[in-house]
Amino acid sequence: MGNYKIRLRDESAALKIKIEKLETFIVSKGFDELPNIEREDLKQQYEYMQKYNLVLTRRISRLT
């Protein structure tokens, strides 16, 4: 089970980095210059990534 927990933690850590990068981009000028449909998709992607990370965090907490 140890290897599984390590993989979950690694996946969560990598996802957190992606979430932080996307969050930084969303508040940037470059984001504002995108077409509206792209901005909406990126905001939705950000929300899904946060929800996915929440699920990973819950799964990890049950393993400890």
C-alpha cells in the first residue's frame, strides 16, 4: 500500500503546481486578452482541477 500512497501524494503535488500556475495565469493580463470562450474553459478547468485535488487529498488522508 505504501507505493500507492506515494503515487497519490506525487500526483497531488504535481496537480497543486499546475493549479498554482493556472491561477497565476487567470489573474494575468494575458488571460484577459483571450477570447471569452477560452477564458470560460480555463476557469472551468481550474475548478475541476481543484475538485480533483480535493478528492486526492481525501483519499490520501484515509491512507494515513
